[in-house]
Amino acid sequence: MTLAFVGGTHRTVPLALRERLAFSAEQAAEALTRFRERFPGREGVLLSTCNRVEFYAACAEADGPPPPPDQLVSFLAECRGIDASLLTPVLAGDRDEAVVRHLFSVAAGLDSMVLGEPQIVAQVKQAWSLAQESRTSGPLTGEMFQAALRTAKRVATETAIGRERLSIPSVAVADFASGVFERFDDKRVLLIGAGKMAAETLRYLRVAGARDVLIVNRTAGRAGDLAARLGARAGRFENLSAELAAADLVVSTTGATAPVVSLELFAEVELRRAGRPLVVLDLAVPRDFDPRIGQRPGVWLYSVDDLAAACAANRKSRQRELPAALTIIDEETQRFMGDLHHRSTAPVIERLRAGWSETGDAELDRLFRRLPGLDDASRAEIRQSFDRYAAKLLHPPLASLRSESRAGSPHGLLDALKRLFDLKD
Amino acid sequence: MIEFVSGISVVCFAASYAVALACEASRLLFRSGVRGAAMIAFGVAGLVAHTLFLAWRATHEPAVPLSSAFDWYLLAAWLLAGGYLWLTIANPRTPVGLFMLPVVLGLIGAAQVSSRTPFPQSPATQIWGAIHGIFNLAASVAVAIGALAGALWLIQAGRLARKQPPLRSFRLPSLERLAHATDRTLMIAAWTAAAGFLSGIVLNAVNRQRGLLETVPWTDPVVLRMAALVAWLVTAAVAARVTRRSADGPRSAAWLSLVSFAVLTASILWGVFGTTRHGAPPVQPVVSHAVDQQAIDREAAP
């Protein structure tokens, strides 16, 4: 065993316990330092996000095994001052190939709450960087995390698993408002209501380039506060009709129990709009805009249900990409494990080559002493022939080793080689 | 190299465009990592072969671009193929080829059934002939691009009205951009078609006045169809301008651009299969016009 991991996610660890188990960056650095002292010569990486806490441990085979999962659970409990018995039932552990497969899936966002979400890649990268800074990362975890990031990139580029947007504000802006407007920097955005969803939608609109934003709310103070926080202007709710006439895009999130904009009110507004298109993102429940307004020419009205349906379609679309992503995870895991097993044969190969080289050199020296008339060119030619001969003889066993490594650690073959060629450890 | 270039035929680039179109159409069926590259590769191959073909004709045959109906159609197809490549490289996820490549292939098809005989020209009418050809070419290309923008506007508006999120491999430009393109191309098409028609009248008048070449009667089908096309395009441009400030303006402009394309297609088909004196060589010695071949030669003399 060379790799071990233990961890829990939003699926297995209740929120209350997850909050206690989560590590800040400083706490993670302290934990890694403690790990180095407790398990010298072992490699460790701690990945802690709002949805998961996982510890990856590794050790070269010659140096003995890494701490087993149960020891890692105790270690995590100790670091966070939690009773280990609370963690044991909710944290899962695994070893070797399963560890690699899990990390690759995590990095590719396949184990995330939102399938294919891209933020996890940066979090995996940060976890590895922190381990490097804390000197708990080593060659094995280094290669495993590098391979995980490579795998995540492959999944992101070769499948569309992370491309479709899943949140209502992002779908509203990127899929619908951007379908109507080419740019937002010359558009007037009107926010009706000062809810959380309005602020979130505005964040996406800002990224898309929106600059001219006006917020109106029945409670003027709340509109003023939100406007100050988001760098927007606050308007008067009494001027709603005029502001609607001037707006290009409206985001409405009031808590009103009846429509704020009736068809009659909009009919008045429409006359003053001179045919300019209007996008309305009605994110309120109950709806703020009379749905019949959406049938007016030049009006593109989207309710929460419309956007939620689009999100659901996008989610399904991501699910359809899952088999292709899992195939990539499988390929990369096999490749990594093959390389790992092959690397474990390196000392034997080294000794085999060294033994043959020593024997060859001794034979050549004897030959050159018996043929003192040979010039340097002839000696070099003979030496090259010897080297080629040795390489050709060594090729079949080395190829067999490489081939066996793909299926797992080739212990049997290594033992046979050691006995056949009398290779000492 | 010369042998290679001289061996390029219309089939070479038409086949390349057809394969690029097939790649575009496959967007509707499945995803592929190499399709984009294949599409551009076939598009570029077609355009290069197309360019070499036109260059060869211009340098080795008395057929500079626009000098015959065949060359006129091929040049129009070449411009649209170049536009297709540019748009595809700039917007790889927008399926412009689905709309533009059939037009390119249609123009190549029209070229194949058109006369390759150069239009008769004299030095006096050469400039007017070139102006006439260029404006008509610009009008046709503008109508084709306008129809593309109009069709995409209608599809995009339909999707947005049905609250459908964009498809991954079938991303359409925004309504704002498409409406702008439709509006602009309708205007350009009207102006250039009118200029092409007027320059044709001047060309005909010069021919008639100088008695250099056979003139086209005012009742000739080409004159009538061009007049109808210009009348429609001017009407469409004015209608688009008038409805611009209404909420239904972009939709009207999209339909007007599609109808303009239908009128242009009908006009081309009429031209291809109809009989005309347009661009035809003199049917008899032009003694009746008090001019003979010597007059043309004198005109040509430096």
C-alpha cells in the first residue's frame, strides 16, 4: 500500500459536523505541520472546502505504508478537537487505486454538489500548494495531484460537463439576456426590489459589462443601502413607470403579493419606449410582472419557472456528459497506476543494468589486455557492440516488466528477476 | 505548379464547400472535437482552389472577374465563401455555414449553367461595365448576408420566446447584433442595386449613343427583373427604416431580408434560364448603327 485517504463530503457529513471539521488555511497549515511531526517520511495533503474535508497520505513502498484511514480519522479529529467516534461513521477511507480515482473525480468536479463545477480545481491546486509550503508534499502526492489537475483539464476540454450554467441568475444573464443584447455597457438596468437574488443577478450583469444600474424599492432606505454596496444608483419607487420606459433590462425581485407591473401600466410605458426591446427577468414569487406582458412585441419576459426549467435542462445536459467524463477518469487512473507500479520496478532494473554493465566492463578489460594492438577506434567499436548486445538481451525482461506494471505491481516478476540474476537488495 | 493550378476545376472547390457544409450539418446530430478544424480546413481548401481558379482565368483566359456571367457568379460565390470562413473563425459556435454554404453552392451551380463567353466590351464602356458588375455583385452579396442575419434573427427570437437556453454547438448571435446586420445589409443592398441598375442604363445608353455594341432593349427580361429587384429592395429598405422605431421593427426587417433573398434567387433563375440580349455579342454587323468593327478598333487604339 502506498496511498491512503480519508474524507467526508456534503453527502455523508451533516452540516453541523462539517462546520466543525472544516479547516481554515491557517488551521490546515498547522495540521500539516503536525502530520509531518507525527508521521515522519510520509506525504500528506489536506483538502478542505465548504463541501468536503479530505486527507490524502502517501509513502514510497520502500519506506513502509502511509498511515491507514482509521489513523487519519483520529488525526483529523485531534486536529479539530472533535471526538473521533463522531467522525468514524461519516468519514470514508480508501487505499491505492481507489484513492487516485477519487482524487481525479474530485478535481474534475464529478464528486461536487453541482456536477462539473470548476471552482474545485483551484481548491485542489491550493491544497497541494499548501502541502508544498508545509513540506508534507512529496514525489508521490506531487505526481498524483499534477495528474489530477491534468485529468480535470481533460474532462473540461473533452466533455461539456462544466459548460452549461446551473444557477438562475447566471442562466438569466448568460443564456437569455445575452441572447437579446450584444453588450450591456450601453444599457440601462433597472432592479426592482432589493433582494439577495437581485444582488446576485447584478453581479453577473456587472461581469457582462453593465454600468448604468438603478435600484428602486418600496423601502427607499434598502434601495439606497444596496445601491451603495453594489455601486449603483437608487431611484424612487414612485417613478417606476418612467424608469421602466427608460430601462433596457429589468430584474425584479420584490416580495409583493400582487403584480407590481400590470398590463395596463405596461401599456402606458410601452408608448414611451419607442419600440426598444426590453428584457425582464422576473425572479419574484409571486411574479412581479403580469405574464401577458411577455406577449407584447419586443418584450422578453422570463419568470423564475422559465429560468429554473432552463437550469434543469442544463443539469440534464451535464448528466449526459458523465459517462464520457468517467471514461477519462478511468483512463487517467490506469495510466497513473501503471506509471506508479512501473516506478516501483526502477531499483531492480537499475541493479540489473548495473550488474550487466559491470560484467561487460570486466570482460572488455580482459579482452583489451589480451589484444594490446587494438587502436582506440576499434576499442570504442567493440565497446559499443557490447553495449548494444546487453541492451538487446535486457529488452525482453524490461518490456515484460512494463507490461506487467499496467495490471498492478509486478511482485512475482520482480522476485523472479532477483533470483534469476542474483540481485541483492 | 502551373499544371496543378490549371488542373483545378469548379468541382474541386464545390466539393470542398460541400464537405464543409456536411460538417456544419452534422452539428445538429452529434458533438465532435475535430469537426471545427475539419470544417475550416475544407473551407480554406475550397477558397484557395476557388481563388486559384479565378486567378488562372484572369491571367490565362480573356475572362477577368465579372467579364462573363460564369465569372460573375463565381466571384459572388468567392466573396460569400470568404465571408463564411471569416464568420466561422470569428464565431466558431455559430452555424453560419448552414445558411451561407448552400448559397455559395447555388451560385456555383448557376455559374455552371451560365455562359462563359465574355460580355462584349469596348474601351469606352469598359469602366461602366465594371461599375455595373461590381454594384450588382455587392447588392447580391449584401442580400445574401442580410438573409442569413434575418434567418438567424427569426430562429434566435423563436428560441428566446420559447424560453429555450442556447444549444452548446449551435450558439446564435444576439438579436441586437443580428437586427443591426439585417438593417445595414438591407440599406446597402438597396443602394448598390440601384447604383448597379443605373450604371447599366448608362452603359446601355453609351452603347446606343456610340453605336459600338448591341444594346439591350428596355423590355429585355434582364432589365425587367433588375428593375423589379431594385424596386423591391428600395421598398424593403424604406419599409425597414419606417418600422425601425416600432417593437416589431427587427422582425419585419428579418422577413424583408428573407423575401429580398427570394426575389434575388428568382431573378437569378430567371436570368439563368431566360433568354436575353444582356451581355450577348452583336447579332449582326453593326452597320445599321453606323458603326463597324473599325470604329471599335479606333476606339481601342491608344
